[in-house]
Amino acid sequence: MPILFTLMLVLMFIPIVASLAFMPYLTRETVSFGISVSEETFRSEQLRRMRKQYATISLVIYIPLLFAGLYASMQSNTALQGTLLGVVISLIAVISIALNILFHFKMKKIKASLPAAAKGKTVLAVDTSFHRQKLVLSNKWFFIHVGLTLASTAAALFNYDRFPEQIALKFDMQGNVINSAAKSYTTVLFPNIMQLLIIAIFIFVNWSILRSKQQLSAGDPERSVRQNAVFRRRWSMFTVLSGLAMVSLFSFIQLNMIYQLESSIMMLVSLLIPIFVVLFAVALSFTTGQGGSRVARSETGSPVQPVNDDAQWKLGFIYYNPNDPSFFVEKRFGIGWTLNFAHPMVWLILLGIIIVIALPAFLGQ
């Protein structure tokens, strides 16, 4: 089992580390480390060297941490194993944020030193028919998720007497039960409650992909529209499929409560589904890029400067604009979307997310 667990971590961590190290190559070509630039400037030799430097530094730091994570996964002491893995993951997250901020300020200085001709005039491109296109999969696809949840709920109620008197709620890295609770309708149906919460979250994410703020390249708006449409459709497909994978995982967990499958099988399935989600996300990131930037790329960069809204992006990745009614916007650094933290509703959503994350721990007491 430790070897299997280590192999699973390799399949998960290597793609994540690769995506973090090469993220500057996946962003829009009108943004460099959170700073708006023209495509022509983005492709300049100076910024090419800067992206290469970022990737090199990242790999030099992340590869030893990756080996440290693999070493931690092979520990027989599950408490030590969990602690070491937590430390490694935390270090990767903190270092990633620190590198992004460091290179953001470096890029800010570079932009300030550019001649006026290189900065160019800013142009805003808008396609008023954009949101009338079929940009995402219909939320009707989530009826499949709901159907699976209802079937699992019915099966759980029908087989209620077959559930053990103590329901396993939490497992360690080796598949051993470390927390359980007395059988009740709450504990038996807990996976179904989580399934409904997951479905609600993924429906909201799919809706946000559709309603997020339009961002087009003024240098070639027609190409940008096509790229952005592909970007949204692919991530909508990811949302539907990964949501179904997570709902299926909880159905499997509930099935394990009834039939008490081998711990190795339980851990294998529990790891394979998150690995599928991670690999799917990383593959989309590298093949699509932010905003579809890696789809049908142009041969030459445009000298047209995008609208300079750098002041609304704190540290290059936190969007705060009280004058923008938009709720969702594309990330400046990274793949996907982020929130306008100046919007009052954002804080209610964040509170809801915290409640969803804390709910399993609360019910597991």
C-alpha cells in the first residue's frame, strides 16, 4: 500500500509542480506576471528571459520538495506522514505565492522603464453578442449528478439495516479508520448531503463561467472571441465531468459503508478520482491556456496595448474594483476565474464555502 500511495502522489504532484513552474507560459499574452503589456512586448527577448528565469527557479525549488513529499509518503508512521506531507504542500503554496509577488514587482519596474512607444495607446475591445453564444454546457447535465445522488440515497435507505453500528467517517493515508460515529440517518446519509453540496457548487461554477466578465484582445478581437469561447466550453466540460467524478466518489464511499471493501481498494478509488481531476485540469491548462491563449495562436504579436487596469489588481492576482459591477473575472496569474473582492456578495460566497469545508468536521464530531 505505501508504494501504491507513493505512485499516486507522483501522478498528482508532478503535473501540479509543472503547471506552477510554467504558469507564465500559460497566461494571456497581454499579461506578464500580473502586469498588462502588449503582445509584442510579451514576446520580447527580455520577457522571454524573465519567464525562463521564473521556470528555472521554480523547478530548482520544487523538485527537492517533490522528493521530500515522496519520502514523506513512504513513512510507516501515519501521523508523521500526514505532518510531513502537510508541510511540503504548504511550502509549495507559500513559495509559489512569494515567487509570483517577487516577479510581479520586477515586471512592474520593467514596464515603467519601457519607452512611450513600447507602451502604446490602450484599446478596449467589446463583443456585444459574446454572451449570446453557446459558451458553456447546459446545467441540465447536472441532472445526471442528481440522479446518481437520488439512487445512492434510495439504496442507503433500503439497506439501512446492513450498515454497521459504527460508521467510518475519516481515514488515514493507509486507509485505516481514525474517526467513526454511531449509526444514524445523519451519518448514513452524510455522503448524500455532501453530494448535494458538491452539485450546488459545480452548478454555481458552471454558471460563473458563463457570466464572467468578457476579456478580449484589442489587437485581434475576432481571434480572441474564438479563443475565449473554446476556453469557456472546455472548462465547462471539466466542471461537469469533475463534478460527476466527485459525486461518484461519495457514492462509492457510501457503498463501502455497506459492504466494507478492502482498505486497499477503498484508498485506490479515493486517490484515482482526485488524480483524474488534477490531470484533467493540468492537461486543459497546457492545451488551452488562460483565456484560450494557447488555441490558434497568432504568428506575430500585436503592438496594441490592452486597457491598463493594473491599479485594480493588488499584487497582480487580487482583483478589487468597486466601480466594476462584474462578479467574476479571469485570473491575471493562473488559469480560470477569480472574484471581484470589492463586490459585497463575494464575502457571503466565501462564508458559504467555509461552511461547506467545515461541515464534514462538524458532523464528524
